[in-house]
Amino acid sequence: MPSRTPRHEKIIDLIRESGFMPIDELARVLDVTPQTIRRDINQLCEENLLRRYHGGAALGSSIENEDYFSRKNKLQSEKSHIADVIAEHIPDNASLFMSIGTTIEAVALSLIKNHKNLSIITNNIHVASIVSSRSDYTVMITSGVVRAVDGGITGVATIDFINQFKVDYAVLGAASIESDGSLLDFDYKEVSVMQAMMQNARFRYLAVDHSKFGRNALVRMGDITEFHALFTDEEPSPALSKKLDDHDVKWYLADKEDE
């Protein structure tokens, strides 16, 4: 999938300001042809950042995520490279929380390649299935209610379970990173679980691909400065990079090319 361009970012900003922008108006403001705007909008719609309507576009839904299989099949190479970089920052014999999300599942696949003696606590049945293939791993699945849509486990019992532990690393995702560093998601129950993981981990790692930057979502998860490191596949905006640097949050850029 092509990288997002500065013009894409401007399109998202303009639509966020007005709620809806006609194609002709976007073309006039950005001094490009309507055909170029249509191509841009199609790409941004594929990333679920925008929704196309007759004659224009609006922000993607803030209340409903894409279905699990659509998310799993998108940006697979990017997620795999992000996962490999995260794995490089996790030592053998470590304990981890691992949350819901297809990028987190990619991290699980990367860890089992060459990491030894990990203890993993997860509310993601797909992650549990992946890492349980290693006989030297201790794998714990949280209590709670399993979501049929993606195998995620949430609820009060999930939080109570997590609060019994203090782990070395929390490896988490987010549905959206806004330009001010706010982290957002779609499900308040899932957010509550991730917040519990953050509170009970010594180091917090955030794993997101570039499609999460500037995306629309409803529930506030926290702020990017609450993490020790960001792992992604495209450089953050200058404003977000400055915020990361000011708060001593390291960020790591994954190679997007297949080896």
C-alpha cells in the first residue's frame, strides 16, 4: 500500500475541521485535479480513515472498528516488521502483557521465533494460541467475556485478573493516535483492560502502523507520553515527534520493505 503523503494529511485535517468536504473544494484548496483527490480519498478510505459519499468525503466511523478479518489482512508486511523491531527490545526470561489487536498477534509470531522462557498474560485468544506452541513459555489467559468478533477478552473479571500481576513489559496497540498524542480506541471495555495493563507494567511499548495516525475513534485510552517507546512504520509528524522527544519517549521505525 502506498505511503501516506503530506497531501493526504492535509485532506484529513480539512475534513476533520469541517466534517465533510466536497471533492471539488478539496481540489481547489490543494491545487490539484479532482481525479487526484478521488485517488487520494480512495486510498484513505481503504485505510478506514475516511468514508466516501456522493461528491465528497467525511471522517471514518468513530464508533465502529473494521471487522477482524479485514484488519488482519491489511498491512501484513508492515505489522510483521514492526513486530520484529519490538521483539528486538524484549529479552529472554521476561514477563509480558499482550493486548487485543492484529499487530499484537504479529508480535507474538515474532517472539516465538527465538525468544526463550517468556511468561505471557493476554486477553487475546489468538495470541494465546500462537505463543502456547512454545513449551518453555508460561501462558495465561485472563478471565472475562470472549468477543466473538475478534477473540478479545474484556470485562471486570479481566481487569481483576490483570491487577494480580506486575510484569516487565506491556505490549499494546491503539486504534488511533491524534496529532496531540491522544490515544483512542472503539470499545471502553477494551480500553479499561489496556489501562490496567499499563498500570501494572514496568515498561510500556506501543505498536501501531501508519494507518492509526489521525484516525477517528471514540474512547480515550490515554496519551502517548505514558509509554516508554513507540514502534511504527512511518515517521510521526514533526509536532508529535517533538512531543515524544520532550517527554523522553523513544520511537523506532520499522523497515517496510520485505527482506
